[in-house]
Amino acid sequence: DLIVEVAHPSITKLHGPRLLKSADYYVASTTAFADINTEFAMMQEADRSSGKAIYASVGALFGAHDIQKMDASGKLDQLSIKMTKHPDSFMPVVGTKEYELNESAKFSKKPIELFRGSVRDIAKVFPVNVNTMATAALAGSRTVGFDQTEAVIVADSTLETMIIEVDMRGPPTDNGNPGLVVQSRRENPSVRGEVTGPATMISFYASLLNVAKSGGGQDGIHLV
């Protein structure tokens, strides 16, 4: 059996471990894992030899599996995710400084940086906007995780697209020179005010079909 969450991070926070005991769990709202108690409870249950696993859609995160491979080999030293959208597409929590900055950005012709910090912290301010960043932190959970993956949010009122830039870096070489650097930029046409673009929805559905066809029987967490 496969349970699919496409509603809200609170579903995983309140019911995730219990649901995972009875079925595979496909999660869209990966920001739920930014809550440290939820992250621990879900990982603990997923690592149990039950034949039930967590599946997280890569969605808009190009290079997700490359992050996961570098993480698994211990070669992921730095990870940064930058998201740039029209301010109408951001929904920061009302009353925060990021909310006020985003309101100002709606009347500015220049990009305004709303946030720079950890993915764990950004999820508290932009709970419905940063699933891509949370998925990146999950992919790098053994090395950088939610506390060391950098998140940057920029509002740009001139945009008609949503831009996600990923910068992943390996450790320096033995002689002190910079190590491996992998960068990607994804620009997705979008409707102003929408949280995500159509390409992300197509990616999500394709991932869901892959999980359904896999037959299950695994443990742990898997990006699909």
C-alpha cells in the first residue's frame, strides 16, 4: 500500500510515523522534516526493518540524485539553494521581517533578498514555498542536512518565471585547491501568484507513477 501526502506539512508532523508503520509514504510537503522532532521520528521509523519506506519527490530539484550520491560518499562539503520568484508567489508568515520585505518587493523594480540562512530556519518563515530546499537538505542529510544547507530567497517583481539555482561543492583537494563544484539553474515559466509551475507538477506525477510501479518492500528514504 502507498499513502500519498499532497496537503500540508502538518500531516507528516501529526501522523507520519503512524502512517509509515502501515504503508509506504510518499511525501510532497518535505518542509515537515525541517521540524527536528518530525525528522527524527520519521527517519527512525523509516530505518526500521519493516519493508516500509519514505519516498520524496525531487519535484523542481534538478541534480537531486547527484546531491544524494555526493552525500552518501561523504564528499558533499557545501550545499546552497537559491530561489528567485515574483513576490506574489512567496507566502512568508505574516508579521515576520520577510513578510514586510516581500511586500516592499512588490513595488520595487530591483530584486530584494528576503532571506539567507539554513533550510531549517527558512521553513518556519516560508512553510509553503521551500519544499525544493527541504528536499535538497534531505538529499544531503548525512553531511550538511537541514542545519548546514544554505537557503536564499530573492523576490523580483520583473519575473514571469521561477528560478532555482543549486550550488554543491566537494571538499578542497589535498593541495588546498577548490574541489568539485556542480551548479545548476532551472527556470520554469509560471503564472504570477502561483507557488509552483506546471513543470514541477509533471515531475511530481511522474515520480508518483515510478513509486507505484516499484512494488515497495524497501526501508529508508528515497528520492524519486
